[in-house]
Amino acid sequence: MRSAFAWLLGLGIIAGVSAVADPVEQQDANPPVARVEPNPVATSAATEPVKVAPAAPATAQAPAPADEDKVSPLSFKIGSTEFAPFGFVDLTGVYRSTNVGSGIGTSFGGIPFASAGTATGSVPTVAGNLSEVKLSPQNSRFGLRVTGKINETKYAGYFEGDFLGFQVVNSQVTSNSYTFRMRNYFAQIQSHSVELVAGQAWSLMTPNRNGISPYTDDIFYGREMDTNYLAGLVWARQPQVRVGFHFNDHAALAVAAENPQQFIGAAVVLPSALASTYGAQFDNNTTGNGTPNQAPDFTAKLAFDGGKEQHFHFEVAGVVRSFKAFNPANGGSSSSATGAAGSVGVNFELAKGFFLIANGFTGKGGGRYIFGLAPDLIVNTDGTIQTVKSSSTVDGLELHVGNVWIYGYYSGLWIDQTLSSDGKAGFGTTGAASANHRVEEYTFGVNPTFWRDKDKKTSLGLITQYSYLKRTPWSVPVNAPTSASTNMLYVDVRFTLP
């Protein structure tokens, strides 16, 4: 499919050159500059969906509770409550040099090997030697922001959804019937310096660009197009109850109880004698809602924002998690473990429009928050459970010049080998090529805006992304390659609705 790769690459280059030749004022949909109240327009996707649509500014910029003078062109009032819809239409094209087998969101941990090992040598694999091309409108988004005020108390309701939900088996044959799904759906109440958020929102472990805001525009997930974002990005969108405290215009603290899920994934090998008993007690990518959980995940974030000419954001965050399993053998016994992980993030505008980004995460029992690319724990042969250490980073630069965003990131994760006493169970056992030691990604792109109306509510832009992705397992079969890699190219056309 070299012709397909060349076609997509050529389109991206031509678009970028055209944009530079015809500069237009750019206002990113995920602005890095601090605001008193976040803009409700979502620009990201997740797997989860695009990410920031840098080329698309807020579509219906709803008035924030703290600024009632900002009015969306499509907003309307019922009584004292204002309703502001927003959204955009995406058409995404993606090329991958190997058949990853996922949609427009990449399965980072499952990149296929070019060959498989056998006793007599290596044999080429089908997936590792076929490329793939996809076109999809699934990241198109629709949302609604509802705001109002009772005396000194401000309230808001926020909803956003896209079409990356459950896929019927014949969705690619004729009608391409993509299903609508919930991304974020929460209520927010703020009285003076205290705010309460309840519903489904970005986890506090997800890096922010601004403060402790739960709104998509104030979250960092990169400017790339991959709807699963970046390998190594710490994030989740899940039910939670959050309390925030704004000490002043620069410092804020939030604590939350978030939906838990004790997760091992498909790469953890359970002791053979306990597999049937413990298999249903942890999420191995099949148990889902049937997984029992002992307590919510407790998260916290402390954030500092400042700067007059250039914006500066710094944050520290942490999560504490509880795990429990029960072994009915010998009269029955239970085993518990506590996981804890933390992160540090910086989003610093070095010069006007030039941003340095650095995010680091590490801990034991926090693997689910790295997009489920690492397990939370393993089961020992005696039935006890043991947390697994994992770490990740996302670092890069973003440059805003005229009507164009240029970005580049390095991202990755590292997972410790964690085995049972006999070495036959756990994570990273001999020959388990799905148990990754490292997953690394190099990403860059150019995102121009071609046109925007005079009110800056409607726009037409392009999002491009090239990524080189590599995974290295702890152990592979004899005569098998030691790593797997793929090249990816995204080209997305985005029209922000008026």
C-alpha cells in the first residue's frame, strides 16, 4: 500500500503548505491559555477519540458561569438557564504499515510481529505484512452545555458524545452504522471558592492544560488525531464525585472518588490451579461489568497556573486503589492489596505560542490508568495478590504560528516483570509475547486552519499526524523477533459547526 501512504502524505504536505501560504488568525479548540471558566466545546476524541482538534475552535462557545457576557450564536434561554450546543464534523483517514486490527484508535499494545518463531525458524505473519487504510467519520461530535446562576451559586450541566461506540459486525459492509456514545456527562456546582462535580468526567489523573477543570478544552491529550491519543498518556473518562477548592486565581486542589476496576488484562498468566476461580474476579478484557471491586479509586490533584504574557501550568496528582480476591480452597481465605501511583505535569509557554510539555507517571497498581496497557496486579501460586509497577511519560513541544499548530511528542510506558514464586504465572512469563516491557511512540504533525468566519465560531481545518510505534515484550518464542513496530499516518478534515 505504498501508493496509499504516498497519497495521504502528499495530501497532508499540500494542505500544510496551502495553510502557510494563506495565513488566517488561529484560535485553537483546546487553548493552552488559562481562562477563568473553560470553554465547553470538546475537541478531543477517544478510543477513544480525537484529540484536540487544534484546527477547530470552539463551536458553540457557551457562556461560562463566571462570564455571562459571552454568548454563543446558537444559545437560547429557558427562564434564567442558558443552553448552548456545540460540535464538529470529522472525516478521518488513517494508514498503518501493518494490520493493527483496530479502528481509528490504535491498539498500542497489540502491534503485530513481522514473523512468528517456530522450532525450525521464523515464519512471516499475515498481520505483520499487510498494511491497512481506513476512512471514518466516527470522531464527529455533538454536545450541550447548560449554565445558570442562583444567587451566588453557579451551576452547569455538560454533555458530549461521538460515534465511537459499539460496532455491529457488518458496520463496514454497506451502511457504516456507527453508534453514538457518551464521552462526558456531568453536573457542576460552584459556590465562591468551592465546586462540586458529579457524573462521568475526565479523571483527575488525566493531565490538565488549565487548573483542575473537568472540561475537555482544559485537558491535555495532545494535538494528534489518534482517538486513543498517545501511548503512555495517563487518562480515563469515568463516573466520579469530585470536590474542588480554589485558593486564589493561581492555585487549586481537587479530590475525588472515582469508579474502580481491578484490571489484569490478557497478558497476565494466572496459576493453573486458580485460573477458573480468579478469572472472574479481575477484568481480563472479558469480565467487564462482572468484576467485583472493594472500594472506589481515590484521586487528588494540586494545580498551579500563572503568567501574564506566557501561560504556565504545573500539577501533581495521585491515586490510591484497593484490590481484593477470595480463594474458596481450604475453607476460604481472602487476599488484599493496596496500589498507589502519582504523576507530575508541566505545560509551560516558553515564548508566545511555543509550549513545552512534560508529564511523568509511576507507581504500583496503577496500570489501568495508562489506557489499560499495563496490569494492576498478578496472582501468586498461594492465592495472594501482588501489585505491578508501571511508569509512563508524554513529553513534547507545541508551536502556534499564525493559523497553524506544529507539534511533536515522545511518549512511552515501561512495565516491570512480576512473576509468581515458581515463575510460571504472573506478568512477563516465558514466551508470552503479549506482555510488553516497553511501548514507545514518536509523533509529530501540522494542523492548519484554512478558513474561519468573522465570529470565529465556524471553521474548516486539517489535522495531520505521523507516528512510529514500537513495542518490546519481556519474552518472545524462540526464533521470533524481539520487537514489533508500525508506521501510522492520519489526515483529518474537520468542520466546526456554527
